[in-house]
Amino acid sequence: MLNEVKDQRYYVEALNHINKLGYNDPSVDTDDRQRKVWQEIEEGNYEIEILAGYDCDKLGARTSPHYKFFQTRANNEQGIKDYYQEFYVLKKAPQRILIGMRMSNGEVFVFVGNKRIRAHEKAISEGLTSRCDVVLIGTPSMKDSQKRAVAHRLARMGNKQQNTVRDEVAIIDYPCQLETAYELECEVNPLAIKWELPQIKEWASEWLVNEVSPDFGHESQSRYRGRIINAAFADHRGASLPMPDDDQIEKNLQKYWPDTNWTEPEDDLFKISCSTRHGKIREKLIGHWYAKGQWTPVRKFGILVLRAGKTIDATVTSTETVKQYRQSAIKQLTAWNNNVNVVGAGMPQPTHVMFVKQMDRDETEAYEWDFMKRDYKKVG
């Protein structure tokens, strides 16, 4: 069934609506990327749905299999707090409207403005009135596989810096884009699933030239291009996910310890989340000990929820690196729990440790302190 061809008035009305909401007209925006995205929307004859004051009720989860197709960054959520501050504390009006799609299950994903919509989601979850407006595109006949392909292309278009092959954190971002593009290729071309690695690499090289920049075809870029391709198709490489919110942390903890409550404070139990950096963990534990109202040698038990990396939002795209950080953290925590000075001073004792899922290729991992063996044992 063919979709009815939209006349120019249809898109002019949509643009007028966007403009009345206070946003730049994307068809004449000073940002060339915005203009190109809107041109693609019109040329694609997509229907437009504008959600004013969107409450993010159907916003797709970061763990959804659709999520990565709408993003171009290995870690695409740094800066959410800044947007939250800008929109909801300083009350500044955003200049450019969010653009995304609704999948067949009703979930909404944004391919232009993911950080911004996550800032809106954070504010709405705190009870603030939504300042979020979204343009959704699509056609009644579009399958999810088609939507993913369009979203991936427009996401790259809407986020690309101009006239350079090094516009993104290339050895991190481009491999993720390339891996996702190959998955899309396999959806439309089942024979691609059976390709041997040399054929995959040949396809990947052409994709970088055609879809990212023709500069990748220059002989001077061959080694650089090869690094990106090798990183994309290494078994341990994947996309980075941000630290989950407290509700998701609680759900994950309850998989291992069903009676665990993460979101509510408890006087007899400490709850700490941070990166796996040894100095940061010690700082958090000592800070909790320092805040005690009265000194006692009795140690307080508690939960640590950790994300591998030097910082809480570190971009880690290797499962091998995640594994190393986790093993190192458990080793350091074991030494902490058995240190005579730590014990004698009555400092906190982490008895439950959970590492969050932080890549599309890893999973949560949990450990519990064994008081008899004075060591951590893996749970589950």
C-alpha cells in the first residue's frame, strides 16, 4: 500500500507549529545538519506527529534493542545534567525541537536530541512540569527494521561535525556506528550474515567512505580506517550505556537480593554508588564514616553499586576492560574489609556489591561478603 504523497502545505503547517512552540524552523536553521535532516523528512514523505508537553511516558529504555540505532555516540548521555540545569533551573528555552520515531510497541526514541530528552525525562520524574516537545516521523506501513535504518542514518546526519573524518571520538564512536550499520545490513541482506571476516571488512571500508566521509578512501587513512574496522568487529567491543537510574538499580539488586531497598534511606545500612576508581570508593566510604554522629568500633554494613571506569560516566567500550575494572575493585574491597586499621576504626563494610550493566554486551554482576572465608563470593 502506497502512502499518500504530502503536498508542500502539509510540511509548511508542521513547520509553523514547530515555530509557534518557540523553536527554530529546521528547514531554514543556521545549522546545516538540521536543514539536511528536515530535507530528508520531506523527501521521505513522512507523516508528522508533534507531541507538545510530552511527558516521556513511552520513552524507550536505554537497554532496549532499538536504542543503539537512534544514537551515534558510544557514550551519548554525558551532558544530561547540563541540559537539566539549562531547561529547568535557568528556564532557558531550547532552540531546536527533538525529532524521533514511535516503534510498533509504542516506545518513542529520539535520533536528534537524545541528551535533551533524557534531561526532560529526569525533570518529569522529579515532578516538574514538562517543557518537552517532540516531532515524530514515520508512515503507517513502516516496519521497525525500516525505522531503525532511517533513524540510524538521520542520527548520524544530525550529529555529524562537518568536513572531517575525526569529528567524533572516532576510535570509540565510529566502531559502534559501523557495528550497528552491519546489523542493519544483515536485516536487509541475509547473505551478509554468512560473510567471512575479509568480506565484512571490505564492506565496512566502503561504508566508511560512502556514509561517513570520502576522506576515508585516501591511502593516508588506511591504517586509521583499519583500526576503526578492527575495533568494530572485535568480540569484546560494544556500545557504552550510562549509569542506570535509582529505580532500575533497585530492580537489578532485587534479582540477587529480593528484599533489597535501594531508593529509601535506612539508618542501619549504607547505600553508595560510584565508579570503580579505588580513590573514589575509599572517599565515599571514609566520608560515610566521618559523618557518623558518635564514634564506635562497630562497623556498618551496606551496599555498593559500581560502574566500571575512572568516573561514573566513563566511556568504556570493551568487555575486557569492564572485567579488569571489576576484578580490581573486588580485590581492593577485599583488602579494605580485612585491613586491621579499617576494622579497628569501625569504618563501613560493603557486604553487597553490584556492578551495573554498562555496555550492550555485558550484564550486571553481584558479589556478597562471606564472613567465614573473609572474601567475596559471586552471586547468581
